[in-house]
Amino acid sequence: MKSIFQIFVFILLHTSLNAQITPVNFFSKVVLKVDDQTFTSTRDTLSIQGNQHIRFAYDEEQSVMEIELLPNPTYPIRTLKLLPSNDFEIVDSLLNINQMRYRFKVKFKHLTQSKFLQFNFSIQSDIFVQPYIHVIKLFPTSFTNANLTPADNRLFVGEERSFTIETNRPENIDFNKQWTKGKNINYKFSQKQGDVKIHLRTSRAGKQRLQISLPLKVPNFDQNFQNLVYELPPIILDFDVKTSKLIFLHTNKTDVTLNSPNRSKGIEIELDYSPRLELDKTYRVEKQEKSGGWLVAEIYTKSVLSNGRVLCQLRTFNYHRQSEGYLYVKNGDQAKFITNFNITPKTVISRVEVLPKKGNNSKGNKIFAGEKVEIKISGEALHKTKLSIDGLEIIPSDSLLRTENELVILARIPLRINQTKVNILNFNAPTGFSLKVEEFQIAHPLDFIKISLGGTDEYIVSDIEQAIFIKKTIPDILLLFKNKKLDNGNQLFGKQYIEVEVILSDKNNRLLDRQTIPNIVICPGENSPRYKYYDTRNCGMQTINLNRLLRRKTYDLEAWDRIEIVIKHDRTKYDGQGFYRKAEIILQRDASFDLDVSFPAGLVTKKVGTEGFGNLSGVSMAIIAQFSFFQKNRIAKPRPFKFGVGFLALNAFNFSENNTSRDVGIVLLGSLYPLPTRERNKLSFPLYLGGGYFLSENKFFFLIGPGIRVRI
């Protein structure tokens, strides 16, 4: 029943004619825990454009955050649901802890790239008729620094030099890829292999100052943690720009391949125009300015183009990397110009392997539908490649390895790929290397198998934790395989290879039957996205009737007989992994009926209609058809009492002539036995209580007394 205050709030929020829904704060406090830091809504809230955001700082792009929500008692919550988002994935689902707080955990995908980050909740509450969407806005911050420390501060007019900017968070720098104009030193930025590089070029000689500002995508907090800072402190450097006696000539190609055609015929390139550059002349290209250097290449100047550049023929003879220094263009032994470009070998791929998700061991060339993999390619001159993989989606990433000899490609395999092999292409031409597409083969928990007893009682194998007691005859036992549970959505497990062992034994653990069913193969059902791609030729049936395999049938078993069903994965198919479960089924009985012979002695019998307490008899003999009762959920453990009906030979072993008390009676007898132990299994001393009718004297009687029970 709602409180008066809740009814008042409900009326206030819903009865206004032109009202928009007033925001309701369902949480008194929100706590964010990320990267060993804690942020709260009461201490770390920022007001941005009239909206409240909870600030948090992060160190990793894919940080994991734990969130705690403390409910506001003013606005009770009936149900709370976190709505999905492309900005994060749920690691631990939303958990209600004793109605005191809610907790969940998420892993962000790309914090720097995420815009308008927030948690959206759907709330069912008594104060709203429809579900209420509650929004918690987040504001990420991250400490970013950057510095530029060139090895030397010399530049040459017309030369382009590049330097790496040292920063702890290159992905957070919002740099411009276009050249600046009109500055003492013009610059632009680029990013390669996760590093931010700055390129410098100037046409002014003398002392020149470089001043650059680096804007941030995600802001810093200032030193007092008061203001947001969207730009790093400016980097200021002074360079000594010199006019080189050797004019620098830029080429239109920065990478040239050293091969037989380029050595003999050469390739066409374009050079910057210079009045000092003679046409129809062959220039020698060496690595050193002084004479005596080895020949790297030859440049033959052909003609001046309309774009103001010079068309040349380049023939290459040796390797060169730009990082090794300048190339000198010589007329004979006299250096006239300088230039720089890479002369590298022909691209050759020597090895392709798929990296495992953890560790450094090779996964070979196998890939699986639906997974995201890193593919390592080894060889030569790989920096010049433009690789693609037929049928796969290449995921761009600046953080992966890319050198001349090794590169790593991040790729996603489509869930419904219909190829068994995918080729690796370079500029759309086959490289001769390929990857093999295989189906997942992961051991699935045994919740897709059920044990059916007689078609009525069904048990999920993975849920069986203790013995199953059955009080009725089991006509058959079926193993039911629910193959639609194997591949669920994007989580694939593939074929399941199962072994089953069935053991029948009696209550004394004597073996009655034993059968093993190997090589059971269960294929995923039609709901699997890979259903039509599985090889189903060796897949088994969906139901196995164990009675068809057992020599001793389950309906022939007696009380307290035991059925053990061991179900396990064939671990040779799963690299030693797999699940195991043993189901123990016991045929329980509440009572049993048997014929018992005992020798009661010292019975006190009281005949109906006679005075006194009765007579004390000698050794008698009783033959009783009686019922025994068993303890619940204990195997063949009787209760200490029995009931039955039969014959009692009173004083049967007194053969004297004056024995007048000998008689035979029909009795209804109850017996109280001591609990059986190892010592009392053969010999026991029960206590009898009952009544009956003497046949000779035609009288009813009652009796009580001890007896001796011997089991042979």
C-alpha cells in the first residue's frame, strides 16, 4: 500500500495538464570505481550546459568500471534494468544486493572516441505508470602529456624532417594532418604505428622558432582540479635553419623496389626542378658526399613537366633506408644535390600465423567463424604491402605491429562465412598463403543433456548434484540431447563428443550389468548460425534408450538396486578439457514385506476374562508375515519397528507332561528392533507387543515381552 507521500508525488508528477515529466533522482548516490580510483556523484559532479555529469579519470582505453547505485528511499524501485550501449559491454550483470544497493561492472570499448557517454536505466516504480528512463551522464577525463625533444635543432631550407612526439596517450591528441601556412616553420602531423609524428618544413634561413599547440579530445584537469583543460601547454623550440650548398630535391616516390627490372630498365620518377639540374644527363646516387662511395642508384634526367617538376629515369642497384641518412646526387664525384627515398627489396611473405588470444604460442593458420583474430605475417618489405584477406573484414588499428619484416593484421571472421579457405591478397593479387576456416570445437557444459526416467521425471545432467531416489519401477531410461542449446547467438561451441557409461549394481554393490556407449556426436541445432556448414554425417540421434543396450533391464531391478550413469566429454577432442558428471539413481522403497521366524521368550500374556497380570511364558516360536519400513533417502536402512500378522506357538519348547499353557494362537504383532549395526546384523533382541486369539482355549489375549531373532 502506497504511503501518503508517494501518492502526493504521483499526483504532483502526473496531474499537470501541460506537464513534462519532472526528472526524478532514483539514486541518492552513485559510486564509480575505475583503475584503482573512486568517484562519486556527491563529490565529482560537473555541470555542463545545464546537465549534471559524473566525472571520472581513466588510464586505459578499455578500462573496466564497477558501478554502485544507492537507491533513494523516497522513490522506491520495483525493477531496474540497464539498457545496452555501443560504448561498453557488460562484464557483471546488474545485481540487487539485499535491496540496499545495486552493483554492476562494464568494460568500455574506446573511451577517447566515445561521445555523450552515459548509462541508461529502465525503471519500474510505483510513482510512474510507464517505465521511467533514468539517465546517468558520465564525463571522462584523462591526464595527457606531450613533449618534443629532437636529437638536433638543425634544419635545411627546403628539407622536410619528421620527429616523434613523446606522449603517454597518442590517441587523445586531436592533431591536424594538413600543412600550416605562413609560419616561420610550417608543420603537419601524422600517426604511424601508434606514434604521433610532426613534419617540419621551412623556406627561411636563420634562427626560427617553432610554437605548436596540441588540442585534446578528452580534457585534462588543471593542477587544482578545478577547471577542464582542452589544450596542452605549447611546445616551443628554436631551430637553426641553414641554406644548404646542396639543394634538396624531393621525389614523388618515397619507396622504390630493388629488383631486376628496376636495375636494368628502371622506373620513372619526378624530381623538384632546379636550374642547376641538367637535362639529358645521368647522375650518380651515393650514400656519402665525398668521393669513393658505392653506387646506390642512377638518375637520368629526361624533361621538364608542366607541373614544374623534372621527369627522370631511376635505376636502383643497392638498398637504402631514409633513416640511414641522405642520398647524394653527383655529377661524377662532385655532389650537386641531396635527396632521400627508400630502396627496399621486393615484398616477400615467408610465414603467416594466427596469434592466440593469450600467450605467444602460434595458433597455426586456423581461424573460426565469428571470432576476431590477430594474424601475424613475416617476410621482407612488408611496409609496402596493401594486404587483404578474401572474405574477412580487416579492422584498422594504429596500435598493431607494422615493420618491414613483420606486421600484424586485426581481422573479424563473419559468423556465416561459407568458405573453408580464405586467401591472403596483396593489391588484390594472391600471395600463395591462405587461412583454413574451421568450426569451433569447445566443450559445452552438460546442460544440453537430460535424463528421462520412464518419460515422466526429467533431470538436467549439469544440475545433478546428489543421488536421485525413485520409489517406482523404471520402465526405461532415456538420454535426451537438446542440441539447440549448443550454439546460442554469437557464442559458438560446435560439435560435442560424448561418452556414456552405465553401471547396474544391487544393494550389496554386486555388479549386475555394465555398458559403455562411446563416440556419441551431437551437432548444434537449426538455430545455430553455422547449422548448414557443419558436417552432420557422424552426428548421433537426439534420444538414446538405455534399455536397448542393457542386458539387465531397468524394469527388472529390485528394491535398492542402483543405476550409475557417467556422462563425460571425449577429452581427446578438446585438448584434455571437458565436463564430467555422474548421475546415481537408486530404487527406493518405503516398506518391504517378508516372513520372519523368531523365538520370543519371557512373554507376558494376558488372556481376556482372566484375573491378574498374566503369565510369564517360556521359549515360544513366532512365524510372522510382517512389513518393514525404511528411512527416507538412505539406502536399505530400516526403521526400528515392524508390523505383521501370523502364528505364535506359546511355550512351544516346553515338553513336560504337565505343561498346560502350551497353545497356538493367531497374532497381530508389532516388534521393536534395535538399530542394526555390524555386530547386530546376525543376532538381535527385539521387543514384541500385540494381541491374538488362542485356538485351543478359544480366548483372546494380549502379550508383551522380549525375543531372540537370528538371521542365517
